Amino acid sequence: MKVCVLGLGYIGFPTALLLADAGHEVIGVDVNEAVVERLNRGAIGDEEPMMLNLYRRASERFHAQTQVPYADAFIICVPTPLEKDMRVAGLNYVKSAATMIAPKLREGNLVVLESTVPPGTTAKLVVPILRSGGLSTEQFYAAYCSERAIPGNVVYEMVHNDRIIGGKDWQSASKAKELYSSFVRGTLHLTDLTTAEFIKLMENTYRDVNIALANEFAKVAEDNNINIWEARELANKHPRVEIAKPGPGVGGHCIAIDPWFLADNSMCCQLIKTARDINDNMPNYVIKTVKEMVKDVENPTITILGVAYKGNVSDARETPAHRIIRLAENEGIRVRCHDPMVKRFETELESLNDATYNSDCIVLVTDHDSFRTINPLHLSMRSKNLLDTRNCLDHDMWVGAGYTVKVLGNAQVLKPVMEMDAPRVKDKVLVAQRI
């Protein structure tokens, strides 16, 4: 089958390669000529495991270009950003993709929308645009099938996770199932278009609300001198309780964005909107804590440790670090940043030593595994303060190195030991580092 994938980004490109690896002839389309040129010469990043090997296997059946060709199936994987001023889905890329497909659509073709959209988008927006090419609704197949994948494990999850396929009719859903079953090993569940769109939003909104609840618990725990991390661990021993981890906010293109899509055409999203506001305001809570920790320092400097939106990924989209940095700067606090995985960020990224030199407080925002190996004795801090918003570091070791340590969700502030214990502490730190 000849398949055209529109949008060669985070989802579209691996989708195109998986289809090509399954034996299809795949044409990837992107309006960005630089992206097309880069992919055609095989300049593939190494951020995603398995991607390089997948490209080597599939490259003979994959080609990228800027124009939509005739094909048997078209898959739309374009971005759907949030229009933040109105908090509604930006569907211009989806409209453009459907408009490009319409004149190339022939009877019996299949069009699948993968982009995350408000319920009803495929039926009310995409299908009418496709009809403008001259075919009636009955002459082509239309479906919705969103991915379920996370950065750092995209290829594996695209293959092994279950998928929900919604069709404008049963024949459309079945046609899409036939295509996706060529590379998906998970179970393919069939339903209607709008239900499939809705399920994708449900999944990410559930996680956002759960995180918001955890963040509220964290703040209440601090008010009551309770360690939220201990309380959460014990509460989750209940067989029907699974509270998420609290943190400095929610990032990524999905969880921080998708819940607003449910509010596009509904008046019944009070809980969802409240959860979004709670998570969006966690950076304010972080800065409030930072200000307390450096209140006695004149012209303080802080170090943001990690700007990726989650641990062990290079993706900084919608990261809470953005807001934390801006809020700190608005308070007159100088900010320096370090992240060993992120390659591009709007604030300059420095080495660990440079970012912590003469700093007054380290604010751990992202729980990269590599941060656990940092030896605090090797950092040239001016004031030794640490705010761990993810509860991921060895706090005893940092206290032993002379740091005052605060953990989000725990009212207790850990203070350094007396100078007389310094030799013992130094030995402990070095032993811990070797381990």
C-alpha cells in the first residue's frame, strides 16, 4: 500500500518509518523544507532508542517531500497547539493538511487523523474539507487513531501499546485497523470517531487531575507538618488508590495542553479547569519557597537543575522550568540553568560547574537519573541551599556536604551538621558517590 504521512515530527516520522518497515511505500510530507532535506539525507537524532536501526531498515521504502502525492492512505500527524490567549485548540495545521489531501483523494482512499483534537473535529472539520475535493462522504474512508507514546520510548510504545480506532462508519474503522495492524502488536479496539477523540483526551486529563490532587496534597501536608512522600507511599498501599507524585508543575505537549481541548465545546469542565490551574500555578509555589530559602542573601542567584519537562528526556515543551525562570527573574533573582539532555532552550544552558558557581540555591526541577550522581562537595556554591521538587536526591548526603535541604511537600527543612562532624560526613559523601 502507498501511504502518505503528513507531518514529520515527534509522532509522524516514527509512524512513517514503522509503516515503511512493515513493507508499505511511504511518502512523508512536511512543509518545512529543512526537515525534508535532513530526513532524506538520513540525519536522524539519537534521542529515541531504536530510531536509528528502524531508519536503516525502512529507508529504502521512505521518502520525504513538501507536496502531497496520490496515495492509498493518508495519515495526518500535525501539531495541534493550544491558543493560550483563548485556551482553545489551534487546528490550523489540521485544516491545512486536510486541504492538501482533498484534491489528491480518490474513491476508496483512507484518511486517518492522529493529531490530538477536541471531540467532533474529524467529523465536523476534516471530513467536510476532504469532500471539497469532489468525492462524497460515502466514497472515502475516514478514521481517528491517536498514538500512546512517551518521549524516550516512542518506537517501542507505538508498536506494543493498544490503540483506539474510531471510524466514520464500521468500514472506515476496519480499513484503518487493517493498516495499523501491519506494525502494531497491541490490541486495536474499534469505536466511532468522536469517542476515539474523546478517549485520547480522557487519558491525559486523568493524569493531569491526578497530579493536581497530589500537588494539593503536598501543600496541605506542608501546612500540617506532614511529609507528603511518606504519606503518599502509605496511602498507595490501599488496593484502589494510586496517587501520582507531586512536583513543580506539569509539562509536555500532552498533559499540559489536552485537558483544555475538552473545554472547547463544553460547559461541564470545572474540575478539569481547576486541575489545570493548580498545576500551572505550582511554579509560583516553588518560587515562594525559593524566596524563603534565600531571603537573607543580597542579589541572590539560583541554579535550575533540569529544564526538560520530565526526567530522562530531552523534551522541554511546556516545561514548568519556563515559568519558574520567569517568576524568579521578575523577583530580581538571577537564574542559571543546567540540563545535560536538552539541546535547545530559550535560556542559556551551562555546564554543571558554571551553572552552580557562586549560586545561592539549587532548584531541582527535573529528575534526570544523572543528577543522582552529582557530588555536592565538588560544587562551588556561594550559599549552600537545595530545593528538591521531585524528591529524587540523597538528602542526607547533601546535608552532610553542608547544604540546607528543602523537599517540596515536606515542611521539615534539613539543616547541615555541626563542623565537628565534618570529617565523618565527608567520608559518607565520598562513599555514597562511589556506590
